[in-house]
Amino acid sequence: MQATSNIHHGRAVIPAALREQLGLHDGDQLIWQVRDGELVATTRRAQLHRAQQRFQQTVAKDSPSLSEELAADRRRAADTE
């Protein structure tokens, strides 16, 4: 979807249709960047989702859960104390 917005006193209004599409609510924060001469806005939620996708691509599907390994290590350490 493409929409236009005017700037007034340094503020831009994000059209309701775009806010709805992005799941934005009052008080949500946007992260602004200039990328290749364009202004790009994103959310923390979108950044987290991209980071999780990148992580999933680097971890083999059949690899053990790192959190389960850590919990097992902690249990073993507690047993030896």
C-alpha cells in the first residue's frame, strides 16, 4: 500500500490504513532510517521478527535447543554443589 502524508511542524501523520496494516497503536515507537536516499520507518516488533528469522536460518533444524542445554548444564552444576 502506498499513501501520502504532509509534514506539519516537523510531524508526519501516518494514515489510518497504514497504521492498521502495520498493527500500530498510540504510543508505539517507530525507528527511522535514511536508506539509499529514502526515509524508512520500522517497528521494534518488525526488527525482532527479522532477527528471529536470521537466527533460524543459521541454526540447523535438528540442532539441540540451546536453552535446554543451558538448563541441563545448570542442573548438573547444582547437583555437584
